[in-house]
Amino acid sequence: MLKDSTWKIINAFERFIKLGDKSIISSYTKDELEFVMNECARFKSDPYYSAVERRYSELKEEEYLKKQFEFQILLEPEQKELFKLLVEASRNLTHQNRQKFTAIEYMGGSDIIHPGLLNGKIPAYLGDLNVLASENLISKGSGSQGTPNFDVTPKGFKYYEQLKEHEGQPVQRLESTMKSYLSSDVFQQKYPSAYQRWFDAEEMLWASDSEKQLTTIGHNCREAMQEFATALVQLHKPDEVDKDITKTVRRIMAVLKKQAAKLGEAEKELLESLLNFWRAVNDIVQRQEHGGQKENEPLVWEDGRRVVFQTAIVMYELDSSLSIKRN
């Protein structure tokens, strides 16, 4: 028994074969093309069928190369995460401002320095860099004073592309990127209390009795936002900041006001939008914490998902915007 979607594929194939439009095949997956080839063998003599065969062969070859590519590069999970940070940092700079990464080793640890990284640096084990270099994902060198430096290679950018493709569909990749960001050592070191409150809420969301804990989820998200705002105040030290930790909108406003003095007009508008976003998330989190009593609407699981997800997004966007060194 064929699925409706499969019949649509075949019908589209037959319709477009009559019209002579070959562009339709670009939207087919390899499996869909294979199915069409089997079910529509009567069109074998048609030039369009030959185009389908060629496209199928191309996709099959691409799939094989992807598998070979990934199989040949063996990295530990931590090394993959480090590598993704390096590629994204490189892409944070315009082509004209591109520069090499610098590795600094000191007593008790080592850092990677680069303006595209959040806060300009991240802690890293230099042995992981050696592994990345052995896979030709980065090219190592040294500066005028012998300081180790490196850059991402073309093979490295291609490997990054493969990693992202394997993370799933676009929405899944964005969600995966955001969760990886929040669970990173860098974020947890800057906002330990905020992360722990959010993590507790996220765990409750997937528990079997999550609907019984919807107000607790809201409470944890509200505390996460308060702790996050407090950490930003301590980090950026704005003038005339509200001392009341529950006044998160005012406290975030003070942080953004200080940061805005260093930015251009477009970036100021972005920060204003982030403040409005923070205000909106703050409202839905408070509604969640109070069980929707003001609106006289009972809470459902989707309300819990929304506050957990939006709390993560607003922390992600604010930290990213305030941390990156723009060039």
C-alpha cells in the first residue's frame, strides 16, 4: 500500500514528463527517485527518465562520499564541539578581517584566542588541536615570535557542513546549536546558577508527570532569568542599575544601555529588539509560574515547552550579542 505522498511523487513525475520540465527532479530524494524509476519503467525511453537516472546516480555518489568522508575522520565528541566553535568563529569575521587563531599555553591550561570567539577566547586542550591538524581540518603554523597559530582548512569547512547536515532538518539543527551553546563549559562558567535553573526546568518538561509541575517549570525559568540578569550586571557593571533582582527588565535595560554606547545604529536596534524579546518572555514565564490564574486559562504541556524554549533562546541571543567582538 503506497502512501499518499508517494502517489503524489509519481503523479508529479508523469505530469512533468508531459510538460518537459526537468527541474522537478531536483526536489526528489534518492529514495524517491529510486521508487519512481521502479514504478515508472514504462517511461524508460523518454529523455526525462534518463535525467532521473543521472540525478539518482549523482545522489547515490554524494551519499557514498559523505559516508566515506565521515568514516575517514574519527573525532571524539569534545573534539567535534571544539572544531565547530572554531569554524563558527572564523565565519563571524568578514573575509577582509579574517585572521588566524592563536594558541596560548600557560601553567595549568591553555586558551585559543580569536576575535570571532565569544569573549575573544575559549579554554582548550592543545592535544585536541593536534588531532584536528592530523585530520587536515586545521593548518598549524607559528607567528613571528614562535607563538602557535592555525586556521581552518577548506577540508575543515566541508567537514563542518557534513556535521551540520547530519544533525537533522533545519529546525533540529538550530535547536541542537542552541542547546549545545547553553550546555557548553563557557556558558556554564559564566552563568552557573542560570544554567542550572533552566536545566532543572528542561528536565521536568520531559518527565512523565510534567503536567503536574508546570508552575514549577515556570518558577525555575523565572529564577533562571533572574540569575542570568544578575550575572550580566556583575559582568558589565552598568550605572544606576536596579538592585532588586526581580526587576529583570530594568536590569537588562541597564546592561544594554551601556553596551549600546559602543555599537552602531543597526546593532543598537538589535539590542532594543532583544530587550522587547526579554520583556515578552518575562511575561509568559510569570504567567506560567502563577498557573495562568490572571488569564483564567489552565496551563497545558505546550505552555511549559514554550517557556523553557523561549527562556533558552533569549539567554542564547543576549549572551551571543553581548559577548562577540564585532569586526
